[in-house]
Amino acid sequence: MRRTLLTLTGALAVLTAALPAAEAQVRHVIRGAGFGHGIGMSQYGAYGFALEGSGYADILAHYYKGTQLTSAPGAPVRVLLQPVDPYIRVQGVTRANGRVLSYDKTYIARPSGSRILVTRSGGKRVGRFAAPLRFKGPDAVRLLGPALNRVGSGLYRGVIEVVHEGGGLTAINELDLDTYVRGVVAGEMPSSWPLEALKAQAVTARTYALATRKTTGLFDQYPDTRSQVYRGVAGESVRSDAAVAQTAGRILTYGGEPAVTYYFSTSGGHTENVEFSF
């Protein structure tokens, strides 16, 4: 048994000696933390700062170095909701391009040559309208069916505009900037979080909408993470609405222009400068 043991020991020694030095000695360690791209404001960081008593202006100054907190005039925002559908259905409307409608009826818009045919849900013809067709109600319009933000039959303030696109119709929500932000804040940050964190989110969302708005095309913003999560009335809450109201019109500028205020979930303690990013 001893002779056999010595033979096995010798074989192991030869095998170990034959291994490349890198495989035998080098150990690769990968460390990471956080969730998101790491550029701009960490939302959980804002949460922590607010818990420690920091105001929203201080939170923004920490994450967006060299920016100025200022006010901007309101501007309309056009959000894509339902692209290239065979028909668009709405409720809660009282006007379409100036034509008086019944608030309690469902209206269906379909392509009709270069114009848009509108009927009631029972089939009664309302009229053919020149595009764009603008549906407006006394408060919020219900857009039936699923939208890109994954809200089904959601309510949207402002106007639902219907345009021709790709052989179908596309629905776009046009509304003022602060009303748009009301539908964003609680979709991007829990409304139960400290008010100062929600205020910081409101300013970043308002600024981001201005800085990244499209200059050409049918719409300015997507209603999902390609832009910001906008859920219309379903995205509003009492606390997030208060954050929007208490920061009304406030944005961040850099060099006199709206800053590109990227934000993300969790940093793990480190963020990166925007100039070294996208």
C-alpha cells in the first residue's frame, strides 16, 4: 500500500507541474453593485438623502454638478400612446375638432381616405374629419384598449390627438408640461417616499422632458422607459401631485439650456459623469 501511495503522489506532482502557471495561480474576482446605468441621480440615493433631512435642491446639486435650478415656461408635451392601430376608441369626450359630442358615448375613429371617420359604438355616423382629429373632454379622456405604457383603457388629461400613420391611426396625448410630470413621478418613484425625494424626481422628470424632446415627427416622448414612464391619471397620487405643485416649472439648466437629467434606481455608492457616458 505504501508503494502505491507514493506512485499516486508522484503522479499528482507531475500533473500539477504541467498546469500553466496562470491557471494554477490567478483568481478572477468581479465585484458590482447597483441597478441601472449609473448616470445622474440615483433614486435610492435621493431617498437616503431625504431621510437624512436634505432638501430637493441639495439632492439635485449633489447629483447634477454645475447645473442651475431655475424656472422655465410651460410647454406642451406630445406623448405617443397607441401607434398605427386600425381604429382608436375614446370615451368622456365632448368635442372633436370643434364638433360637440356626447360625454356618455363611446366614439370610434377609423381611416377614411385622407380623412378620419368617426362613429358611435352602435355604428351611428358622426362625421368625417380632417386630420389631425383632436378629442377633448371636460377633464380626462379615456383611451380604450392597451397603450404602450401597459395601461389598459387609461385616462389622460389634455387632448387625445389622432393622426394618420402607416395605413392606420396613431393616438397621441398632448398636454402641458406640469400635467405630464404628474403622470410620471409616481411611475418612476414610489409615492410613499419622502416628499423631498419626490420633489427631486419631479424636477428631473420635467427637465428631462424638455432636454430630450424630439424636434421632428409626430410626438415628443414615449410613455415608457425609452423616455420616461408616463401613465396618465393612473400615474398620479396625492403625494406626487404635491411634489409637482411645490416645484411647479422648476428645471435644471447647464450653460443656459435644460440639462439632460438622467436618473436610475440604485448606484451602490458610485455614479459616473454624463460626459463619460452615452
